[in-house]
Amino acid sequence: MLLVSCMVLGTAALMDLPLGFMPIVKEPEVDVEANFPGGQPLEVLDRLVRPLEEEVATIPGIKELTSRAQPGQGSLQVRFGWDRDPDLLRLEVREAVERARGDLPREVRYIKVEGDVSTPASGAILQGRISAARDLSQSWPLLDRAIRQPLERVRGVARVDLYGVEPQEVRVQLDIPALRRHGITVEEVVADLEANNLDLDLGALRAARRLDVSVWSRFRDISALEQLQLRKGLRLSEVARVTRAQPRLDYGRHLDRKFAVGIDVYKEPRANTVETVARIKQRLDEIQSDPAVHGIHFLIWQDAAEEILNSLKGLRDAGLIGGLLAVLVLLFFLRSLRTTLIVAAAIPFSLLVATGGLYLLGQDLNVLTLLGLMLGVGMLVDNAVVVAENIYRLRAQGVPPLTAAREGTRQVLMAVVASTATTVIVWSWLLVTPTSTLTIYMGGVALAICLTVACSLLLSLTFIPLCAARIRERAPTDMGRLLEWSLPRYRAVLRWTLAHRTLTLGALLLLAASAVYPLSRLEKSGEPRMRQRAVRVAYDVDQAASKEVLEGYVEIVEAWLDENREHLGYENVYSWYSERMGTMSMLYLPPDHTDDASVAELRQKLRDSLPQIPGVKLSVGEKMWDYRGGGDGPKLVRVTVRGEDPEALQELAIQVGHELSALPGVVDVRTPEDDGQREVRVKLLLDAARAVGLDPETVGRVVAFSFRGQSLRPYVAEEGELTFLVGPDARTARSDLTALYALPVPAPGGIVVPLATVARFEFARVPPSIRRQDRKTSARLGVEFEEGVNAEEGKARVQAALEGFRFPPGTSWDWGRWGRDREDVLDTMLRGVLLSLAVVILLMAALFESFSQPLAIVITLPLAFSGAFWALWLQGHELDAVAFIGVIILVGIVVNNGIVMVDHVNALRCNQSRVDALLNGCTDRLRPVLMTATSTLVGLIPLGFTGPTVAGAYIDSLAIAVIGGLATSTVFTLVGLPVWYTYIEDVSALALRLLPRRHTNRITFGERVQDSAAIP
């Protein structure tokens, strides 16, 4: 009845279990973002970022404060400890931001403060590109009305963002000469516009009833704005041109050689991703039938629902294939279809009941829990195999079915309980390790594994004996030709190793020590290997160019790509060009050609034949480095130089880059000068300025107004608030260097002087953005080494070079966030392995009531690690977070076979000598050891060699680590464990004889066996 109830619960839970992508993690981080229209990085840093830092830094408990100043925008990331409530943290940061608002420029209006929800699906659930033969950059009203608003009304959608097209803005373009003729200043015009465009709350009248009082003065339309009376007889339209249109953008994008607009769709936090995306696609089909959008095409770029379903499908298929292979292995060893089917029943039963456990614990069925369930498939049959095989062995000796079921289960009871306990408790380190996103993700995998093996234990101790007692099929008296041939030979090998213990152990320990070589060659990484579908082509332009010039370069490359499409084999080409953020083209392969070999082949074809463009250097992959070195770029050693002055720090970083470029094996060094932009700096000649009555603030205000205008209170239109700007007339104003030199600057006394008479001009290179950490400015470098130099070797060379470099006072260097994140992940890996080992040893010590026997079993782990590292290195994998999960799983399952063997040997030693007990016990357990190990190995083969992904990350390294480690540890368990067992016992007995002993009536382990003499 218990089993039936569990199955009913699992079936009901499977129908209602929510389907998700990845666990939602509320990280203790608050992000602050504010727009500063027209601000340059240095200005954004001084006027926006630093005031925000000063207030936010007063909040107690901050672990890390990271900020960034870039053109027109400033942002902060505030990290706290995981013990803090993210919702309360957001309120504290928002209060600090409000305290700083009085010190911020008036152009800064809305400041976004939000928490950080970390998951690969926390971004847009659907990304697309809207393309058309015509230019859509001026089509905001159409795209907003016909596409954005209908999608935002879809159930489950939180917001829809369009980029590459902006809402209209209202701009008052002043005729500066006309203003001078009428004797009116720019400041007076701005004051009149602000005074007539406001909405203020004046309080309330309280008489018989309450009445709120406000003053409202808004422009009803553009014509009302044009009729604004500046002074008697002078209206705004006489000295200015009022326009309402989309602003000019300094960036653009192409999709398959057509102008494109980006669109991102975000879901509500609790909405189901798959269902929401399905509703979005249905609405898109309806939108396409609208005549207003005729000729506009919508291409889905990234689909989170498809990623979910593909990940789940890949894991499901790998699990089904692995389960089938495991069943075939059981049939090969048991040679009984009924017994095999009984054992195989543990797989669907355990998975079904485990889903019920997930449901009761409030979990959902996401790619991580499914990965845990799939990994459990290889271990599910272990307990059932041990119980069924022991019953099966007794039946073959002529024991009646009922007696064989009872005695067979009793004999292995402690062994299967201990094996399951080690598999479960090996994850207990997650309870004491500091919380992080990595541990939360691993906890989802661990929970599923623990539930499945616990369910398999329940089934093995109840259902397996029950069915075995009622089997009418006669058990075969032989074990098959292979085992019949293997048993005497294994017994002979075992006898030889027991007679040559030192030689045997020396050879096995030498094999374990060989792991040092692959471990030193393996690349250690905190980031998993991601699936690639695209190859990047980067444009390195010699001189700063306008958007139109950059678009011309892109069109040349796209035309060449289109001519060679068949040879290159790509499906889509997407290009991005920006005056500030660089230019690139992305070539996307068809979905069925996203393997590493296809990506490498396309990359090589591009390198061999890219067109030549004067003034532009095209590179494939290497120049498109991101923060973690992902994408299709190389692996980099990253260095962060810290100081205070951004410009001096940039020069210092360039010097450091030149020093590092001379290191042996360095292919290239990425320095800030590679990203820098040129700017003209206006430096006031103080004596000349004072002579005409000017000061730096007045000159700066005039220059800023002339080239970027001034923001006013938003203009309220029918569709909402629009940006409201006032500036010079674009038809008459020039924006080149000549115009800058000749810029008229009004001075006291009614005189106007050219800017060149009171200022000098310098050219400088500044970074496109300025990064700071813990209120200190930082500049980053990336060092690429040649093939064969891993990150550890590269770090050692860089560190040696920088330790000999003289840094100016107040500056320093470190490995930056790359180094911290990498070290945190590696420390978590090492801590997890060590804690797992300690817990497993303590558990077995409690079960065996001895410390020597757990040590004899745990010694199999060095061979397991050796096999894992060799397998990862030979297969070309990294020791990343995914492979680390495999190493943790090894700790839990490698000792299981040792527990089964040692438990049986201990039972035989009550009536046999130590040598006979070892020979007979290991021989008896040869078949279950081979069955459990082989079933687990073949169950992981699909996962290790079919290349499934989870959230775009390859997880085959996990299976490779387990396969390699389990294979070598199994050999060591069968051959080396008996030898090590005797060594440990002899050393323990010798130590007990040498230590002083008090008289006691307690019976020791050595007294419980008949023969504890050393083997001659």
C-alpha cells in the first residue's frame, strides 16, 4: 500500500509540477541606473556616479560597490551578504539615492533602483529583430502602437523594449542671431519655457469638504508652444523652430542586409516561460495580419521557451537511452528476464516518486532538477542490483525463494543503507558552505539526486524482496561464460596481489599520483563551456567615424558575405555599428550545425578570405572579448589596475600592457587604448577670460548648450511624456572643429568673443566608459597566451612581471572580478570535495564502528580522481563548475562498491581466516560490483558523448569525469582494496599494541575476527 500511495502521489505531482528553466535566485545585489543626457564619461563620473557612491557607501554591510560611467548613463552595483533581505536592501539603496538627488544634475530625472534576479532566463524570454526594406528608425509610433503595446497586453508579459528606434522628442531649435537682434538671451527663453510647462501641487482647501489645489500649465500641442509669447510682440516661432520627431541615433543594426530594430520581451516573475512565449507567438501571428505592418518582418532571435524544451528534451533522451543501456547490462549479468525487469522497475518508480518529493518541497521541474533525475538513473539500480543479486545468488545455491528473499536482503541491509547514505550525505557540505549562485544551482541538482536514490533504497528493501519471493522462474545455476571464465582468474590475481602487497600498492599509488600531470594541464575555470552558434567579425577602425561611415563599412562586408553565403554556410548575418561602442557582424550557423567543429570551420574560412577595406582592420573572434572571455574569443588572463585619476590610470594601464606584451608566449594584450575614443578638450585661458569678464562655468555652459542643448521638464502628449529639449537650430549650427573655434561666447557688456580667443584646445583619448570598484577607478587589461599555456601558467608569468613593475603611489593591481570569481568557484570546489570526504569517512566510521576500515575504503578515491582528471584532459575538457559536480558525485558513488565488499568480508571472517574471507568475499561480490559500475557507466554514456546542454552550457564534462573516475576506481576496488584492507588493519593492530592500554571488558574489532595475523 505504501508503494502504491507513493506512485499515486508521484503521478499526481507529475501532472501539476510547474515547468521552469532555471531556479530563480534573488541575489543580494541592488542595481542603480540613471540617464544623464549628453554627459561624457568623465562628466558622468564627477557629477552623477561619485555623488551616488558617497551616499550609497553609508549603508552598512556592503561587500562590494561597483560603478560605471559611460556616455549619457551612470550605474552602480551594490552587493551585500547573502544573509540580507534583498527587498529591504532595495529600499535602503533607494533612500540613499533620494538623499543624493539634490546633488545631481537637473538633467538626471528618473533613477532606476531594482534588485538583481539571477538566472539564465532572468533576461528577455524572447528576443527578436524587426526588419524591413525601409528605414524604421523614424517609425516609433507605428511600432509602438502595432507591436509593442499589443505584446505588453499578453498575459504573463511584464514589459516590451524596443531599441534602435526611440520615442519622439520635442525640440525647440533657437535662431541665435535672431535672439541677438531682439535683445533676448538664451537663459530668458529657457526660463519662459520652464515657467509655462509645469504641474505643481499647492496643497488643499478644507471647508465643508477637502479640495486639492494645483497649478497646471502645459502646452496643449506644438502650435500652442510656437505661440508662446516671450515678450510683447515676440512669439517663440519668430526666433525658434519647434519640431517633434525621432532623435538621431549614433548606432544602428542590420539583419540580413536590412535595417533592423531590436525587441526584447520580459515576463512577470511567476509566469510560466513556455506558456507565455506560446501566447506571444500567437499574438505575433495576429500582428502580422495587420495591414499597417505590411512589409515589416519579425524574426525571433532567441527563444527561452525553445531553450527550455530543447534542454529538457536532450536530458530526457539521454536519460531514456542511458536507462535502456543499464537494463541491457543487467540482463547480460543476471541472465533472467523476470529478475531484470524487477530490478529495472526501480528506475521509473524512483523517478516518479522523486517528482512527488519535488512537488511537496515546492520545487519545479527545471533543467537542473531534470539533470539531477537523469544523473540518478545510473545510480538508481545500484541498491536494487545488490539486493536482487544476493537473493539471486542464494536461489542459485538451492535456497527456497522466501528464505532467499529474507536472508538475501538481511545480509546486504547495512551495505545498501550505507551506500545510499554516502550518496546523500556527500552533498551535506552545501549546508555549511557560504551561499552563492553556484551552490544554489548545485543544490537543485543535489536535491533531485538525493530524492531518487532514497526512493530506490525504499524500493530495494520492499518491492525487490517481495517480487523475488514470488518468482516462479528457476534461477540459473551458472553465471554465464564470461563470469565463469573471469572468476577463477580474478581469484588468482587477488591471491597474487595479497602475496605481493608492496608491489601492488606501489603500482596503484603511482597510478594515482599520475593525476598530477593532467591536473596541471587542465584549464581551471569557474564558467562552463557554452554552446556556440555564431562567429564574430570585428571592425577596428583607424579613425573615429560617424554612424553613416560605419554603416558603409558594414555594407561592404555584408555584400561580400552574401556573395559567399554558399561557401561559408551561414544562415543569418547580424551587424551592429555604433560611434561609441564599436562595430561587429555576427554570422549565425543553422541550428543543426552548432557544434564546435562547424564554428571553427567557419571561423577559419573567414580568416582566410575576408575583404580588405582601407582604414579598417577586420578580425575574426579574437578582438571581440567580453568580460569573461567568452563568445568565440580566446582565453585571457585579466589584470585590473586601480587608482583614482581615470586619465592617468589609462596611461598607466597602457604602460603595463606594453610591459606584459614582452612576456614569453604572449600573443596579444588588450589595453584601454584599444577601446579609447578621441575628444577635444577646451581649456580656458584664465587671463584672457578675466579680461572680458568670463569665468569657466559660463564658458562651459555656452559650449554645452551649443552642442548638446538643454533638457527641460517633459512635454506631456497624448501618448505620454516626451523628452523636451532646447538648443541651437540644427540647420544653421555647425558641429565641426571650425565651428567650435569660432563659437560666439556672450560676455558682460553686450560683447561677443570667439571661443578661440579665451581658450586653447587639446586632443586626448578617453575610454568609452570608466569603471570603479569600492570607490576606486579601475582599468582592465587582457593578456592572451599562445596555445598550450593555461590560465595558471599565464597568471604566474603575469604576476612575476608585475611584481617587478614600479607602480606610482596610490595605484595598485590585482586580478579584478575575473580573479575573484574564479578563485571563489575554485575554492568552493575544493572545499566541497574536502568536506564531502570528511563527512563520508565519519559516516562509515559510525557504521563500521572502526576508523581503519573506512580508510581502507576511502583510499579508492585517489584512483577515482586520477581517472576523472585523465579522462577530462584526454577529451579536451576543462575542470569547470560542471565537471566539479561530477567529482562530487564520484565521492558519493565510488565508495559504494567498497562498502559492499568490506561488509561481506567482515561477515565471512566470523568463520574464515582473513585470507579466505578476502578471497571468497571479493569473489562473491565481483558480479554485483561489475553490475553496478557497468550500469552506471553505460547510463552516463549518452550524457557524455551526445553533447546535451543546460541553458546553453555543455554538461558532457560531468559525465566524462564520472565515467573516468568510476572506471579506474572500480579496478582499484577489485584489485587494490583487499591489499589496502590488510595493510590498514596491520598498521592499526601494531599501533594498538604500541600504545598503553587500560583494562576493559569492551570487545575490539580485532577481537571479533578469528584471524588478524599479517599475511606472510
